[in-house]
Amino acid sequence: MRTTLRAATSALALLGAAIAAPATAFAAPSPAQQGSPARTQVVAEECVKSKVIPSLHPGLTVKLTHSAHSGAKAQLRDASGKVLGTVDQSKPLDLARGLRIDGVLSGAPVFKQRTQGGDTPWTATAFPKLSKDCDTAGSLYSTTKYGSLTVKTYKAGPQLFSAHIVENGKRVGFLNPAPNAYQDVVKIGQRYVRLTVDGEIHSWTGATTVSPKLGVYEVAGGTKVRLVKKDGLYGVQMTSRGAWSNWTYFAKGKSVILQSDNTIVVLNANGTLSNYVYGIARQTAPVWTRA
């Protein structure tokens, strides 16, 4: 199937999109597999971690968020949770509130705070550490532009790729196919951006359902997908060559991308679905057919 997928990728390069999610490619289940119990997998966002620390100001706290997508951010909050001040990649230093981030877009950012100006020393706290899969490593492999978005792809070794998405000078997305995934996807606005394990970048816009409606949808070309919801999470199951896969994938803060032959289906964490079908000139959103 990999040969078929790679041969068809040139069509995707003509479009544009920003999306965030892991992906799984699957083949049609064997007769033995069709009779096996259904299986599920939750796809969670692992490249964003947060923690809350005490502020040096009595009664206040600071929420530290480390994201491979947008860098480090620190929010000074009162007892009710109201944000009193923020430092991030747009503004890493706020002298008036005594807030600062060193290495805001690095793999190991440090938050610093103080209550007085002048020569008063800063108190430092490290941001939560992300897994090694969330760090961009290697040398620049390619630069791709889609309107206001720039995608910089890095290569660390054979089939070891990652990418940063930049918009108006700010980092707004991160892509890194996990070892057991075929591709990764991120959604920014109405645009989806996809990174394959071979370092290929594809993008498209639109073809997204307006709101979640549980049940079976049909995609142009005949593929069907089933949208379900369990424990507050939306999940998706997809057909391959006419047969339903035994796997259902649930999106937890991160989009899920499935591919079977020439059809890509994306489940966003809010329950909306998008798709791209190779060889079809006009892409349309999946159509709900039944509950």
C-alpha cells in the first residue's frame, strides 16, 4: 500500500491546509480479524504539558505551559483563575509584573519571576519537559509555503522527520509522526497540514463537516466512516475496501488521521470530520447518511 500512497501524493501538494494530529494507515481486515472483538485507541496530545506553581506574590499562582506547537507560556493568575499577566513567544519579558521566559522556543525553556526591579535576583523554574518525540532535531530538510504559513521540515535520520509551522513570524504548529504512525496532521484555521513518515508535506483546506453528528458518513469515492462518542471523546472508524476496520480511534486534544488507499479522513477533537480523496478535483465534506 505504501507504493500506492506515495505515487498519489503529488496531487496533495497542489492544495493548502493546517491541521494537528497523528495518523494510522490500515489494510482490509482478514476474515479472521473480522470476527475478532472491536478494539479502540485514544490518540492524546503528548506535545503539550502544563503545571501550576506558586507565585512570589502572595495569593497568586503561575500556570506554566510548554507546547511544541507554540513554545512556552506563563500566566500569572489570581485565586479565581483570572489571568493578570502573560509571557510567551510574542512577549517573553514583562518587567512590570516581574515575569520572564528564557529560551521560549527551545526544548528546555525556563520561567523566571521576581517581585522587585533593579538588581533583585530572578527565581527560576523549569517548564515541564516534553518527550523526545516532541523536539525538532536534525538539519533543515525542506521549506514549504502555503499562503501566510511556512512549514520547515527537519530530518534527523531515515524516516525521522519533524516540522514547525510558522505564521506571521510565530510558531503555531508542530508535526512529528510517531514511530507507530504513518503521518501526522495539524489544523490551523481552515487549513490542514500533513507530514508523512517519509518527510512529505501535504496540505488542503475545507471539506470539513459543520458540526458533529453521530452515525455513518460517506466520503466521495465510496469510503464510509462512523463517528461515535464515548466518555466525552469523539471516535472514528473507517472502512477499507468495503470492510469496516476493527479499530476505533478516539481524539483527545489531538486530531486523528486515517488513510486507506486513496482516501484520507481526519477526525478533529471537536467531532468534526474532514477528508481528502486523491484524484477528485473538488473535495467535499463527508456526508451523514444514517445514525
